[in-house]
Amino acid sequence: MKTTLIILAATAMLSGCGLLQGPAPADPRETLRRADLEAVGNPLLLAVLPEKGVFASLMPLVRKGDTLTWVTADGVTLAFENGVLIGSRGLGDDLMGGDSGGTASAIAGGATRYARRYGYLSGDNQWIALQFQCEVTARQDETIVIVEHPQATRRTDERCSGEDLIVENSYWAGSDGLVWKSRQWVGPEVGYLETERLVR
């Protein structure tokens, strides 16, 4: 963890590897180097909230089955099931729970139409469930580059509609199913989350 803090602090990417509020810093990927990242020796995830100008790095916290929860140094967590975001804590208007089955199947080349649910808590602790109907709008092979590391992927785009909302998510997965990069909707207030797997 200390090595990670040194590397990322040097890029002005984070404040203690946590979320930064305020004006967006320069994109840290412009100054990161692959050799430095590999020297970390631990998996590392980059998360960006583009609508809020926020960057963060996360380390794995706990894995339960197909769910992997990542954490920043200041305790913000993101939970992914097979690469699909199913929960967040510490973002403000958090995604308290979600399902991943249809999307995960789509990423694996299966389902093309499916339902999705997102769950939130209101200000008075009432459960709010948003229901969507989703469809795969594109699948294509695409080589991406994550900090000097080319990676062959299959990109899957999904479009989800419901609750007077339209949500469009994208996932770039390797041949083994690992989601290397994604753009996923968190909720009405937070907007979209972009992730890149900096170190496997």
C-alpha cells in the first residue's frame, strides 16, 4: 500500500488515494508508467467520476464468490460482481444494491435482453427501487491500452430504459472474462463511474 501511495501521490492523482472533490486534476494516466504500477505488486483499480471531476485508486478489500469489493484509503468502497457494479458506499447518493445476472451474461456473450434493478435509500431511509429493461446494442473486438499495456477485449454496450431514464453502459472484457475497463451508471445523482484495471 505504501508503494501505491507514493506512485499515485507523485501524479497528483489523489489525496491519500481517496476521492478528490473540487476542480478536476490533470488526467493521472498521462504521467503513470507501467513499470511503476507493476512494482506495486498488488491489484489496483482506477475509478473516475467524470461528471464530478473525481479520481481515485482502489485496492481489493474482500472477495465473496463472484463479488469483489474495492476500497480507497479513506474507506470509499465499490462492489463488483463479475465486473458489474452492484454497490457503493461513501459516494453520497450510493447504489445500495443491484443485480448483475443479465449484464454478466451479456458480457460473456449470452443474453441480449434482460431486466436490471438498482436500489437506493431515500433521505428518510425508504427503499427506492429502479427497474430497467436492457438490451445489448453492440459487441465488438477492441484493443485498449491501459497505461502502456495493450489488452485485447470484447466490448459490450448495453442500453437500459425505465423510470423515465435511459442508461448506457459499456464493458471491455478479456478472453477470460475479466473486465479491464468499464463505464457504468451509479445513479441519478452520482452519474457514471469509469474504471480501469491498472494492475491485475
